[in-house]
Amino acid sequence: MLHDLLDNTTKRRIKLLETMLFYDRWIASSDLAKICNTSSRTINNDLQYLRSNYPEFFTIETSKQHGVRLKSTNYFRLEQFYRHLINEDSIFQLMEGIFLHPQIHNQTWIETLYLSTSSFYRLYKRIQSALEDYDIYLDYGYCSKNEIALRYFFSNFFAEKYGYNDWPFAIDRNEITNHIKDVASYIQNKYFKNDDYYILDSQQILHLAMLIAVCTIRIKQGHHFKDFKKQHQSEEIPHLFYEQAKHIFRPIFDTISLEDYEEIYYSIFAFTTAWNNEEEFVHINREIAKFIQNIADESNIPISKTEMTRIRYMMLNKYSSYKVFSYEEELIFNRDDFIGHLIFENYPDLFQFLVNDLDQLAEKTSYPWLKDMAEIIFNMIVKWPALTQLFSQNYPKLKAILISDLGGDHQEYLKRTINHIFSNYLDIESYPYDVFHLKERMQSLKEQYDLIILSFNYDEILGEEKTLSINPILNDLDFKNINRCIQNFYEEKDLTIPKLYADSLMNKE
């Protein structure tokens, strides 16, 4: 992972922050020093640095009796902190700059990033060393024997660096995302008979948009790959959407050729053509279906045909995507590890229940499913709601709307979970659109709702009045924050605050 590009001081401060965030109670500075393998004096200096530089994200309380404790704001998420670090760090600015402008001379980067010559070459060598792990080489620009893997790498890089907050490319993001939705809708209607198995969530659309932008830049710089396979059933799609594409890519190409557009199209759908043969697909598909059915049989929890198909498609796509890009998808912030922590924290029995079955599936399919365990369990939970079974008062209710970038299944999962605990005090609705025009709708949402809950990072929105950020898998901190918002709602109305589930968590020592 590119996490290794961070300097030791930054990595220590991240570990300190993660420890305090997950521990979520008072902890002695000496204990933090042991965990971070440093001195108490260094920890105290780091705490002062974090306290001074990130007051918009969290506050750090100090007590002679109890130690220190972190209290995050309503709109803080760890992913947001990582993104801030990435955008401020010279090494990631240089890495991006070389990709976008490989022709720029080294001296220009030295002056632009305010580096000394020795610092520049030290950063350059660190980038060279880190990228070799992905079979990418730095020599007056980036090159690789596997051009498609290089494109996937940099699309992941830009998605982590910018998320929904910015767009560093010349082509228009809204036009690209609309183009992706048009193509996906065509594929869904023609090949999936209008079933919703192929509906893309906002995060998938974002990654595809980043990949398309990366592909256009590589092609413009003269980098091609000619050995892409054409999926027979979809060969007509580039031809159908070519006229639309010519307009979208005009900021990069005067007129994009059909051949270049085909290359872009087959780049973003490379995972669909990664199968060695029909026999491989049949074998993997069968074993995944057996795995899902075994879980249903062992847990005695029914699963519908639709739920089975959604999970099966998700796992098939994971398998085929790995054949295209067999490296860690998260380059700096490991979202899977973070989600895995939340899952284990909230559903420890489910986590243990699935380990053996995934391990057996790995043996039968020669694929390391355990490395994707957090993501697989996360998707199983949101696509098969009953799986979490393993483990009326007359108050006015706070009116809330829930917004997720991970699709309708995830949005409904969060809604059910929140309702399970707070249904007596909160009416919650699901946001019916994707997130790309959310900013324009914010004023209307504020007028209609008492609280706007988001499960993703969007800097231009989070921090505004009536907004709350939660994690993809809810944890104690999320319940406390929702509880606090409900308490504030009752206090503003000068009503008696009801006894909520999370009350005991609010005063946890």
C-alpha cells in the first residue's frame, strides 16, 4: 500500500488517532505511548499537534485522573482525515503531477512544490520504490508491462485522493457520470432483463468515472494496449454511444476515434472479459452459489432468489476483477480493514461464523477470499438483511433523511438498523437519487428535514447545519451521535428527553 509513502511522524499520528477513535473512552498517555511504540513526551506533542491542527474534526480532552479522550464532531470520518493528509503531502502531489504532466521538467516540480533538489530526488526515489510493488516503473512518466493494471491503479489513487470533493481532469465529471449511467442502464435492460442486479451505486460510478478519465489521459499520452478482449454480446455498445462520447471527450481529443473509445470502453469493463474460458466461469459460479446456500442452511435463515443472485454477482465480480488487478485496491486508507473492524465490533458472531466457509471456498476456487472478507460480509449484510438475525411512545419524532453512496441496499440496511434502535424518536426516509447533485438539493432538504445523515465524505456538505456523518457499518460512536442529535431536537422543543438506548454510551468512562 502507498501508506508506506507517509513519513514516520505522520504514520505515528494516524495510529494514535485511530487508537483513540476505536478505543472511544479515556486512555492514559502512557498506554498510548506503548501502543504507538514511542515515548509519552512524543505522544503529548502529537496530541497537541492534532488538537491544534484539526479542531474542525475533533476535540481532545485531558484529565489528570482519566488520561485523554477524543470526541469527534458530527461530520468527522477517518477517511476524511486520510484524504486531508494525502492532499497536503508533497509526495502525493508530485505523484499526481508526474501522471498528469510527465513532460514537465524536474526543476519545475522543485520550484512548484517548494522543495530542495535533494528532497525532490528523495521523494522521487520513494515513489519509484513504492510503485515497483505494483509493477509500475517511473522513467520520465509512468510505464508498465500491464497497461490496464496501471490504469486501475491510478483510478484508485485519484478516487482516494479526491473522492466526491474535487475533480482534477479536463473532461466534465457530470457528463462522464451520466454517460456511465446511460451505458449501465442499456446493459441492464438488454442483458439483465430489467432486474436490478446491474444497478451501479454512486461509489462504483465514481470509480468508473476516474478510470475513464485516467484512460483518456494515457491514450492522449500515447499509451495503448491492444490485447483487450471484446465481449461478444456487448460489441455493439461502443458504436451505439460513440456520438455521445465524441462530445464528452472533446476537451482531451479534438475528435476521439472509435478505436480509442473502444479501448476506453473495454478498459472499464475489462473484468467482464477476464475469464479464461466458459468452464472457469461455470466452476466459480457453482462454488459461490454453494457457499451462499451453505450459509443459509447452516444458519437456518431463508434467502430469496434475488438476494442469492445479488450476492453471487458481487462475488463473481470480485473474482474477475482480481484477475485484472491483483493488488490491494485501497492504496492509502484501507476502507476494507476499517469496515472489517466495524463489522467485528457489531457482529462478532457473524464474523466468526463465516471464516471457515470462506476458507473452504478459497481452497475450492484458488482465490484468496479471506483477504476480501470484510467487503464480502459487508455486502452480504446489506443484500441479505435477515443474516444479521444471528446474533410505542407518543413523543414528537425527529424527521431525518438518510443518504448513502453505496446503493439502495446499503441505504435500506442503515435505515433498518437506525430504526431498530431509535424508531420511537425518529422518522427516517431514504434519499431517492444518486449523490452527484446533492449540493444543489441541500437547501430544500434542510427545509424538509430536521437531520440529514450521510454515510460518505463530502466536504462541501458535511459540517453544515443539520448534517451528521456516520460509518458504513454503524458502531457505538454513530449511535451516540444520533442519540445526541435526538436529544438536541427535544431540548430545542423544550420537551423531556426520552431515555434512549445510547444514553449509557454517552457517559462511558
